[in-house]
Amino acid sequence: MIFQLRREEFSATRVLFSVLFLMVSSKFVIPLYPVPITGQLMAVYFLGLVLNPRESFAAVVGYVACGICGLPVFCGGGWGSPGSGYLVGMIFAAPIIGILFRKGFSLITSCASGCLIVYLFGCAWLAKFVPLSSVFALGVAPFLVVDALKIAVVCGILCKKKAN
């Protein structure tokens, strides 16, 4: 297994650094309306694959909690903005990516499944802000190619690390 941890117990240090990693990744932004493209999902893919599921869940919850409490960690507006559903999706996607990967699914399949979860939560929330007929066009279509590239980069980094 890639980046196999010696122990599967919970590590608060790994979670703390993962929250910081998510905070930094959110600063990589391509502005779009109504939801920007960010580096957060790439960080979620990575954390889902390298941390155990409990740690990845805690890291994303910690990141979202920081934003809800008012820290300037969200890129496209505060909590309750059109992008909030994607953040909720990331909370569930990170551990599911890890669970799928540990059950033998490929890196790509695990990450793509997590991406689908984020899209589902994101679009459900986005429907409060845009007409239902526009949800796919505004909430999924602009992200498909970019998210495929994010998955390719994360999988490439982890496969390269495995080869070394």
C-alpha cells in the first residue's frame, strides 16, 4: 500500500498539518461564478489516500470548522455561500476515498468516487442559488477537466513515490 502507516491509530499531529495543508490549498483559486476552482479538492484526494479514514475526516472537519468560526480559509465566500455544499461533500469524500483505496480500489477510482460525492453535495446546495436547469452547467461542467487533472497529479505523485 502506498504510504502505508506503521500504525493505524489516530494522530492529532497528522490532522493538524492536514488542516494547514487544506488552508494553503484553498488559496490556489481560479475565480468562476458562482463557485471558484480551488486546490482544496486536490488536497482532499491526497489526504484521503495517505491518512487513515478517521484522520482525513477529522482534518476536513477541522478545516471547515475553522472557516465556520470565521477564519479566512474559504476562498469563495464565507459559510453559506454557493460553494458551501462542496465543502460538506469534502468532509465525506476524504474518508470514503481512503476506505475505497484500502479495500483494493485503484487510486483513480477512489479519487473519482470522492469527486462524485463532492459534486453531489455541491450541486444540491448550489440549487439554492441558481435555477435547477443551470446546476450542472455551473456546478459540474466547469470542474470536470480540472478535477481530472487534479486526480492525475495526485495519482502520479503517489505512484512515483511508490516506485522509489
